[in-house]
Amino acid sequence: AQKVTQAQTEISVVEKEDVTLDCVYETRDTTYYLFWYKQPPSGELVFLIRRNSFDEQNEISGRYSWNFQKSTSSFNFTITASQVVDSAVYFCALSMEYGNKLVFGAGTILRVKS
Amino acid sequence: GAVVSQHPSRVICKSGTSVKIECRSLDFQATTMFWYRQFPKQSLMLMATSNEGSKATYEQGVEKDKFLINHASLTLSTLTVTSAHPEDSSFYICSAFRGNTIYFGEGSWLTVV
């Protein structure tokens, strides 16, 4: 069975601090896809990144960066110099097939205070 | 702009009535759409996979007779909550795959009173 664990229920930081959101996944498949989504209070899910299991390169997009380590089954997300607008719930998700259904983690509430 | 659109964004209905939520893919065809449910302060759980022209595939524990899914066209899937009860109050969100990304609709907040 597939499972995604986001152990951090809630994180509070002060603006400009760096913050890392943890994600650990479980799957027996060798091919899989990992995602991060942002959910602001309005509810919609904003796509942040997709990573396939064969691509372990870390990625940086502006203030966002992701660290994918198959050895520890982790796909952590770091926000550098956090801003109040980053406050949201962040979900890590796993999919077995490209374009298929997602298994979500419990989500991490990020609160960035000014 | 939006790639997947849901309607209505918020709906309140009386207990015992039915309510329909629409999920549309904008400017692309989606043979498969997914419906998720999210209770307050919880994660998203897949309810069913909607397949154009065929029956939906429901996840274990989801009542197919209560949550009717119709995917009658390549751009529209509907979820009808029949005989709604207060415990059905939740956030319902759909998704579709386009290009290299899974896109989600804006979601629909259902409150059953």
C-alpha cells in the first residue's frame, strides 16, 4: 500500500525565516511520482512541483526548493526567507501512475508571522 | 487562468435533498477525472475515479448509490450527493490530468443543514 506521512502538523515561523516541511513516503513500486501542493484558506490546490522516482535531482524555484532522497524515502520542501503569503496548508502526495489518482499526506499548516 | 473549474463553489442544502457539483475541464478533454473529499482540518481522500462513457470506480467505503458520478462528456463530470445528511458536509474537489500536471478545481464547500 502507498502512504505519505507529513509528521509536522503545524509550523509557525517569523517572516524571513527559512522553513522545511517534511514528507516521507512508502511504496513498493519502483516507478512513482511525488507532488507538493499548496492550499490557501480559500481551498483551491495550487500545484508546486512534480518529481518522478527516477529523477533525484534537487530543484530550486525562486524561494522554493525540494530535496528528494530515495534512500530515506523523503521529499522535503524548503521555503527560504518565508513571507506572510506563504501561510497555507501544504500537502505532499504520491501517485503510482502518471496522471493517476493521488495519495495525500495529512498536510502541514504553515503560519508565517510578520 | 483556471484549467479545471468547479461549480458551485459553495452550496447549502437541506438534509434529505440532493445536490449536484460540476467539474469541467477548460479547453482540454479529460477522459478521467478524480473526486476527492476533505473534511475540516483533514487531508484529501479520493472518493472515486470518473471515467468518460463508463461507470465510475469508487474507493472502498464510498457508497456509490449515495455519491452518483456521471462523466457524460469529455469535459464534464458531475458528482451528485443524494439524500444528503449533515455528515456529508465537506469540501469536495475534483482533478484532471493535462500535459504533465494534475490540476485541481477550485473546490466546492457543501453544508447540509
